[in-house]
Amino acid sequence: MRTQVAIIGGGPSGLLLSQLLHRQGISSIVIERQTREHVLGRIRAGVLEQGLVGLLEQAGCAGRLHAEGFTHDGTLISYGDQMFRVDFTELVGKPVVVYGQTEVTRDLYDASDASGGQVIHNVENVVIHDAKSDAPFLTFEVAGEMQRIDCDFVAGCDGFHGISRKTIPDAVRQDFEKIYPFGWLGVLSETPPVNHELIYANSPRGFALCSMRNANLSRYYIQCSLDDSPANWSDDAFWEELKRRIPADQAETLVTGPSIEKSIAPLRSFVTEPMQWGRLFLCGDAAHIVPPTGAKGLNTAASDVNYLFNALVDFYQDGSSDGLESYSAKALSRVWKAERFSWWFTTMMHQFPEQSEFDLKMQIADLEFLRSSAAAQKAMAENYVGLPY
């Protein structure tokens, strides 16, 4: 097989890159380790920056998003029974859109099907060859049969555990990581959201987040130990603990019900440098991870896709390699700012095992400063809705 861009990873970043390239007449083939059903079964967050919304529009995949997504002009932050609102639209003139990552992926798959895109599932033993040459290629197995894709460029969109990042030699690659000493226990329930906007809650009992997927599908999280297990939490126990962590007036109106999914996610901050090696380019979780507090995971992947897509268009349409050569530096500049915001928001909202009484007082002071300062709220809003590409 021969294509211009070989894309490893059939999640939203790989599919978005493929669809954007297709609409510019640039060929690609996507390979994915899992089945399509497995990819679409992943439960992920769904707060979309306007930059990502614009890319989905450019890819011709935003129709259902505009019909079914929820525009959020702000968010709510609580500590104890105190709660205040940060108004994104008033402060920076932009909202976010709540639309599940699973739905984004489904829309991208549908667009790929409609355009005749090639996505190969159930691949194993993927190897990237000659990434430093002008003629890289991939080898992999499907149902025990070895296959090969020759290409001009390789886009590694295969996540934290994929092979793309590991292809960059240890002598070249530098990893930066922070592991947080807690996880998030998440519950999905067919219940109306407790509020029409997200509630981020700092509580002496630990962090909580009230989110949603649609008018009758809610997603709730509580901070928990890394040693915990979903099996330790009955639905009733989860709801009671959530009520203890959010303001009393919100707890009183919370509609509870059976969970349809329950899981624990660890939190980490991670960045690898560089994000390119020869003709191999890393996108999304293959290069960086953020704690979910700032809703930056899918959005930082989208900014990578934006930079790489435009660089490839410049190469094929204008013969310019400038965008490709500067891809890593440009992507990392924005990534580190998203990492900073996610780290700051996580640190302010969670309880840490080593915190002293002084640390706790500083945390509340930080929240009260955010509540009272228009400048601080504007800085938060700028980061939350997404820094410019």
C-alpha cells in the first residue's frame, strides 16, 4: 500500500487529521489496534474549545455537534457551601461546547465512511521504519498477515501506550512527568444534570465534578485513592459522597439513579520532547497527557492536529517545509501552557495527602482571590476556553 500520510491511531485525533487532509486532496491511511466498536465504547470527557469546533467544521463533521451540543458560557466553582461563576463569554467573548468525545469520534468515523477513507482495524505488531529518511514505511499484522504502508510522513496519534513515541530513541527523547496521588471515580447515569453548567467543587473530603453529556445523561466524578476500586462503591454510596462534596443547595436538587458505567482514572501530567523525529510526528496523548481537571486532553490533541495539518498542506501545495520543521516547537509551546493551566487548576481544587494546614489555607485564599478578582477570572477563562492556535 502507498499513501502520502500514514496515521497510527483511529481515535479522534487520527481521524480528524485524516479527514482534514482528505478535504485538501492529501491521501492518508489510518491504522488502529482496536475494533471500531471498542474505540466508540471509550467514555471520555466532552468540553470542546472553539478551536476544535472550528476544525470539525473545516472537516465537515460539525452538523450533529451544532444540533446536539450544549454551549456553555461559563462554569461554577465551589468551596464548602460557597459557589461563584466564571463567565467566559463576558470575560473573553468565547464559550465552550459540551459534546461527548465519543460522539466526536462517531461523527469522524461517519465522515470517513462517506468520503471513502481507509481505516484498518485490529492491527498488531506495528513498526515504524526509516523515520529519518525521505521514505518511511510501516509494517504491521492483520489476522496474522504481514502488511506494509509506504508513505511520505507518519503521524503518531496512538496514545500514551502506543509505539510512536517509543520509536524516538531514548538518546533523543526527554520525558517530563508528574503523577498525582489520587484518581477520579467517575459515574455515568441516565439522569438530568444537577446544573446546566459544570460545577467544580473543592471540599475538605476531596474534589468533585458535576458534568453532563446531554439533558438526560450526566457524568459525575469524585476524588478517590489510587488504591480504590469501583467495586468498593455502590451507587448509593457514590451519590451520598458526591452530595457531601457539593454545595447543599445543589445536593438537594441532585437527581440520582442507577449507574450505567463506573470507573477510576489516575491523574498525571506528562510531556515528551521533541514531538517530531525525522518524518515521524507525534499528536495528542502520544506526546502529552494532562489531568482532566482543565478539560484539555482532546483539545491539546486538536491543536497538534491543527499545526501538523497546516504544515502538511504547506508542504504539498506550496513546497514549503517550514511548518514541518517548526512543528514540535510550535506544538510544545501551546502544550506547556495547557499543562500549566491543568496543573494549577488540579492543585487548587484537590486535597493532597501531604498538605499542611498552611497549604489548605493557601488553597482557600487562591479560590477567594479567583472569586473576587476579575483579572484572575479572565486569566482562567482565557485558558479554559482555549488559547489561540
